Amino acid sequence: MTRDEILSLSAIELAQAIREQKVTSEEAVLAVLENIDGHESMVHAYLSFWKEDALEQARICDEKIRESSVHGADTSEDEKPVLPPLLGVPIAVKDNLMLSGKKTTCGSKMLEGFMAPYTATCVAKLQEAGAILIGKTNMDEFGMGSSTEHSYFGPTYHPKDRSRVPGGSSGGSAAAVAYGGAFAALGTDTGGSIRQPAAFCGLVGLRPTYGSVSRHGLVAFASSMDTAGPITRGTCDAAALYNIVTGADEKDQTSISAPKIDLSAMDEYDVAGKRIGIPRQLLGEGSALRSIEQTKTILSRSGADVEEFDMPVLDYCVAIYYILSSAEASSNLSRYDGIRYGYRDPDAKDLSELYTKTRSSGFGLEVKRRILLGNYVLSSEHFNDCYRQAERARTMVKEAFDKVFQNYDILLFPSATGEAPLLGEIDQDPLSTYVADLCTVPASLAGLPAISVPGGETEDGLPLGIQLVAPRFGEQELLGAARFLEKRREEAEP
């Protein structure tokens, strides 16, 4: 295969081609590394990548396949050695997921030189599945941001338009997959950090049901909402990666065993007779609305019962999310004090100065903004009227979704309010960015599975995303509907 032919494959297709020895893992890794060399100076999707390690892993994978082929030549199909599902496939990992012996910076000066002492469960599962971890991707500091501009190590640029952002906080993961710097990537999603960058970069981004993927080894932002999930070029890859990383973990007491995705059933899914609801509060406007209307037409013509409905509680989700997530962030980030690990200010003269100077210079502006908000809502003066009220309101959001799903199988709305913003646009008015999260935070608050899939383009050729949301542990339904839309769009392409 040529380099372009290799890079055109999905992760599943590449794994199959490697097993069948149509291409070697080393050739796939070299193709990806060549792409990284050609794009990184302009995109900056990676904070670190490991050429020699990746090539050595690839050679080991190829040797395993050759040995399997030799040993399996005289055996029946049932007795042939079973190879891992992603053996030899280059995958990227967001830099807030631990990988033992490698830097984990979370895009922050605070952890600039921190070496991970262990590996995150979801990352370890990728390794067990045979994936080659190609590098760690850039991100908004500690996951706090929507553009990947808030990284201490510099912004990531949109791979199609360098004047724009790729979204965030998993913007590095999305950009790497979009330009061919990995066949898939793991991101993390607190309030939309997988779905929104996937939408901006024309990719598939899956936020699994909260608890279905272990958070062990994921550096915490807001623990009650954080989850890891895949960013891929297609829905089948997203399902395959989900099947690998999901599952209960004794190291994470919030994790739970979740059903695996049946890829064959997903591919045969039909929306005919399905009830699909569109909340009017999230219809959007402009290009986002056009994308929803086009999708609505596709679904209706395919036999789905699509209707709009009112869900007033959605108007409060942004306020609820930022109160709760900032409160949890301020608590989780209190451990970065210059004493135990991470950055320590060298000019501090006493303990009080050490705390103050370390945190003042170690954290970026957006992180400090959210710590201040979190401390405010957790203060004794405002705890009951802010934090406690937001907790009650989150329960109302969950109950509202439970009620809605009595009438609908799937919900449909935009992944974002529009196309990728220009660089610097978000920093001019941070509050408007918070409001733009209206499309993604509802599923996060309710712990529901949600997926962003490509939903067309603007007149300027920038990708748009549409979002589907299903009931808790409804990933089979969710990915089936996403695959159905993906196939309809593929059929419509010239």
C-alpha cells in the first residue's frame, strides 16, 4: 500500500490489513510520523510523541503477526491464535491521561515536568488491545476551555484553517486525527470537550455514559462529570474503541460494567419507526440550525417520527454546569500547592508565600478564573444559595431527561452553536463561550451518552457537527443512529 492508501483507512480497516499482512504496522507508523513531521509546525496537536518507541512497538507487532501466521498455517480457523483487535494501530492520547514513565502535563506549567507513575486504566486497555501509543496531545489547561488556546505550551490550530481553533479542551486529539497524525485518539469530556472539537474538525466524538469508562489515571477536573472517550474518523471506529476502554474497574468506585456495542447490529440499524425529539431550546440558528434541518429531513424521509418539543430546564444548564464544575475544580486543584509534586515557585520565602506564588504563577488565567468561582460558590456565605441549589437543579435536569426518554428514543440537537471560532475570539468574551456550551453540558450533567457526528459544512467549507443523545447505557441505540446518518451522508457524497 502507498502512504496515502494507508492513511485513508479507518482504525478497524488498518487493524484488519495488518493482520492480513497487506501492510505492516511499521509502515503505518512511518506514514503517521511523516504526517506529523509535515503538519506539527503548523497545527501543534501534540505535546510529545515518541518516534523510536512507536517504531519499536510496531516491529514487535509485525513479528507477532508473522509468528501467528506461521503457527496458525496448519491449524483450523477456530484454533488459530487470537490477535488483539487494534494490534499495530497508531493511537493518540490526551495529555491528562496517565502513561507510566511519560510526561503528563495537562497543558499546565504546574505539571510541566511531571512523569506519570502509573498508567490510566483506559490507556492500559488500549495497550492490551495492541494499539501503538504515538504521543500525548495538547489540551486546554486541566481541561478548562473550549479552544485549546489555554495551554501553557501554546495553542493548537485548526488543521483546515490556521486562523481558527480546533475546539477544546480535547482540541489536540481532534486535530491530530483530522490531519492524519493518528488513526484515532482518546479525549476526555467534562462539559463537551470530546464532542465540540470533534464537531469543529469534522470527526466523530463519543462521550460514553458516565461510569462506563474508568476514571483511574484521568487527572481530575470535575469528578462527577469527567469521562474519557474516543475521537475517530467514523462511527465504527468509535464503537470499537468504546468496546475496548469500557468496563468496571476496582480502582474507580464510580465505574460500572456496561454493555458492549454489537457492530453488526449497529451497521444494520434503521431509524424507521424511531421517535426522535429535538428540544426547541437547542435548535440553534444560522449554520447550526440548517444542519439540524437537513438531518431532520433525512430522518423523516427514512421513516423516523421527528418532532420538536419544549424542555425549559435546558435554559439553566450552563449556570448549573459552571457552578458545579468550578466547585469541583477548585477542590481537585487544591492539591497543587508546591509541596507534594508539580511546580514550586523558587522565590517563596515562607509557607504562605509558597502557596500563593506557586499557584499564582503555576496556573493560567482560565484555571484561576474557575478556581475563584468555585471557591465563591463553596464559601459558607454562598454554599446553600449557589452550590446546594445547583445540586438540586442537576437532579431536576436528570429527572427531565428521564421523562423525555419516555416519549423519545433519541434526542437530536447541534454539537455547537456554529463553526470553529477564530483564534482569540473566545478570549475577548469568556462568558459568551460559557453560554455556547449550552449544546453539550446537558448530557454531561445527566451522565448520558452523547455523540457528535459530521453534519455538513458551512459555505466556507468548515465542518459542522450534529449531536445525538440517548438514555443511560443507550450506546447501542446511539451508535446505531449515528451510523445510519453516516451511511446516508456517504451515499449523498459525489
